[in-house]
Amino acid sequence: MSVPTRTPLPIILIRGFGGLNIQEEQRLTYQGFNQGTVYEHKKGTNEIYEGLILSFLKSDWQYQDASNVVTFSSREIEDEPTLPRKLKSLQQMLQDGKPLPSSLQWLKDNGIFDKFKRLKEETYTLNYPDKTEQKRYFSGDKVVINPEMSEYFLESIKEPWRSIWVFRYYDLKERKFDTYGNALVRLIYLIRELTANQAGVKPKVNIIAHSMGGLIAREAVQVTYPSLGLKAEDYINKIITLGTPHQGITFQILEDWLGFGGELGAQEELERFNLKNQSKLNNPYSFQNFEKHFPLERLLTIVGTNYKSYNLRQASFLNRVFSPRYEFGSNYNRSDGLVKQFSAQIPGAPRTFIHKSHGGFDSVITSREAFEVATRFFFGNVRSRLRFVNGQITRGKDWFGKSEFFLGVSIKPRLVDFELFHQSEAAENCYGPFIKEDLTDEKPAFPWADGKNLIWEGYLNTISILEDESIPAQEKDMVLRLDFYVGERDLLGLGFSDNVIFRKQYYIRVLIAKTPIELYLHSDEKFSQPDFTANPADKMKEVDGAWEFQVQDTGFEGTFQIEIDCLPEQGHPEPFLSGIE
């Protein structure tokens, strides 16, 4: 069975739905993934977020832009191209027995010439149920390798698997999901061949997909690869979706969003948004069938919650009007402005909330939060889980109305002034409503993330801290700020609708070089002062492989657990037997 890795791999970016007229969308060079956000109230590296692509290029992972290395065309490229000029000269000099200049010798020594020669001469086989196809790499398809650009790409990068690729599926001019799925699988074949190391080891790819792009990734996983008798997990390492309507969008919202009833060339795309179609078990592309074809733990769904900032007000309004019955009708919007929060998730897969809208400025695709969450999921060496153990509300209960309670937590890592997980009254994504004061209601409308009261499952990266020689070993730590919130709402409208029962911030400090690791709970930031000595009473108690702690103040007291697991370079999470590596 294929196992996940946290080492750098090629990243494919897949954009969302382009509307009815895609000509303007085709002119977008990076399909929106180059757009960022300026945070004027923040300072230093937190002020300007350059966008997803540029952030990867400037990051410690040193990614390279692979634009134009693969051509996406509206027609099949029939003619097999000749070798690029440099490689042609190299071939001729080898045939003539002449010594190679250093630049050409480098191409030969690093296997680039042999790679091109092999890809020109060889084909790969696709075994469909009803036919077998032999596919070439530089021709015979709408998606082909550009010889000149690929030669330049391989010549200018030492580790070609550290590369970013934009899947320009609208350039194919055929708006069908089977076309998109086949083209994505084809792109993955080409990328793996081009980025294979000299030993011939072909890397898997990581995928980041916005909105409908996530449905295209699922088409490849659930339909295309199985039709070829292949497993997607052998080719795809991890998938991140940003505001993808995995469980569909109601027709009323789609109709208003697009301004038409479903005609023209996007009909098949719209069918994939259909709430009823996505819920059918006998439908091969239903979200309920995803786990049959790909490990759920290797999918992260990033869910937007800020419907108020989405620029399409009609869709936001309709999300409230056409809420599912179990969301208490029009009491809640619970969306990113277009996609409902429940729909942007696949049950059983990790998910996180960020307080961003579906698109536009500071959205799920253009926000710093999305980048921070994504990089930790791809490259993080720590997995953490926060769970609710027990609690008691000690004040509240509006005597004039009918009270319900909500519990939420927001989480920030130290040094990055952006949340990895957000819950709040404004986001409408807190757990609840609870009628019982001990929060033990069996079936709240917005339930825990799993059957064991999971609040948050997240990924963290301590590698830069561990490798920083300026930090003494005993001071190497990881810090998370947890912002707890308990709110009360009156359902009858007789009392207050926004009572704050409890609001307090805590800091969890993990001494990551200790063997075994040690966790401390603090209510302030004094631990960051020079010569700080921890109070033994602040040390968290280990209980059944997790660390237990209490939060309390006027209005609420509760017990929580945090789990800290190690993520090896290859393989699944493991409990810590020593310090974090």
C-alpha cells in the first residue's frame, strides 16, 4: 500500500468554476493562484501575502515555476517535435565522437539528454476496460510536454520535483468532467516522468484545488484512475481543497449565482454541483464514494466561514433561505458566501475552518491562512488533535427565553499572526447548540468532528526550530495559542442573542527537544521572557497518550485533551517515543 510523505513533491494547482464564458478566464496566467492580500494592520512578514505561487517560490522549500513546460491545447498535437537545439547539438557531437563543452556535458551527466531521448522513443500504456492506448509524451494529445521549455526547466533546477504546475483545463475547450479527469491523469504522468530523479524514481504529486477544482481532482481519483485499473494513491500524495462543494450546492443558489437556468456549455459542470447527485451512493463521483478510492487522512478540506465578505450577496442570502433542515433553517447561513460549511467537507477527512469567503480579496484562495494551513499539511512533522473531555456552564440560562450554548476554539501558532483554525459567533461554526449545561447533548446540529469529541485536527512544522542552532536545546519549543469561547443564544427572541459566557486565551508550550516531550499550559506569555522557569504546576498530565488540561473562569470550566503525534518523512503518524525530529 502507498504511504504518504512530507517531503517536497510537485504541486498541481486546480482552479474553480469559470462561469459561462471562459475566454477571460483563459487569459489569467496563473488562474488566480498568484493573487494575495495586504494586511495593513500587521507588521513584518505578516503584512504582505504575495499569493500562493510566489509564497511557494520564496519559501524554504524553494519551489520553481513550471509554467509552459506542459502545453494545454484545444486540439490534439499530432506532430512529434524535434529535440531542442542544445540536445540536438549534444546528440550530433556524441555521434561524431567530439568532446562536449561543459554546458552540454552537464546535460549529459545529469541525465537530461537520456531522459529526453527516452521520452521521445518510448510510450506508456493506458488500459481502459474496452481498449488499450499507447500514449506519447510530446504529441498525440491535447496535453503534451513542450520540448524547449521542459529542457530549460530541467537545466535550471537541481531538484525538479520542487515545482509548481497550473492545470489549465479550460484551455482544452471541452467542458466535460471525463475530459478534465483524463487530462489531469495525463498531466500527472508527464510531471512524474519529467521530475523523476536520476535513479528513475518518479515522485507522487500534491494537489491544491479551489472550488470546482476539487471536484475535478475527485473525478481523477474516483473515476479516471479506477477505469484504468489503477489506484490514485500511488500517484497522488495529498489533496487540499479550498471551498470545494463536495456535497453540492442547492439549485436555487446555482441559478442565481450564474444568472441562468442551466443552459449553454456548462451543463455537465453544473450537474457536479447538484446536491442530489452528490448524495447518491450509486453515483461513482458521489462524495460518499471518495474513501473507497483514496485514504481520507490524505485529504484536507479547508472550509471558509465569512459569508458576509463574499461579493455575491444573492448567493449568501439564498444560503440562509435554503439551509438544510438540520441547520435550523434561516437562523444560520453557515457558508463562505457560496458553499455551505457542511458541503465543503467530506466526513472522516481532516478539515479546518478559516474565516474567509469563497473568492475575491482575502478569501480561501487569496488568504495567508490558506497557505499556512496547506504547507503544514504537506510538509509538517507534527499532527495535533484537540478534544473536549467534559465541561460545565456555571452561569447563563436566560430566564426569559430558551437558551442554547455554543463552544468554539480558535488556534494560532507562534510567530505566524494567522489562525490555523477559526471558530466564532460570526463564523457560525461553533459546536452546538447544546441545551444541557454540561454540553453532553447527543445530536447537536453542529456536532463534534468525530465520535470522540474532536474539536480540531491540525498539522504543525517544527523543523526550522529544531535546525536553528541559535536556540539552546532546552529552549526549543512549539507554542500554540488557544482562544476558547462559550456563547449563549436565546431562541425565542425574548432575551439576549449574543451572551458571552466564557472567553479566555491559553498558551500550550511544547518542549520539543525533551525526551519524552513535555507540555505546559500558560495563561500569559511570560514563558517567552529570558531565564523563564516553568512552574511544575503548569505541566500538563499525560493521559492515555494525550495531555490533559483544564480551562476555567467565571461562567465555564472544562477539561480538554491535546494529542501530539510525530509524522515521519515516509509513513503514518506515530506516537512520540523521544523528542520531535
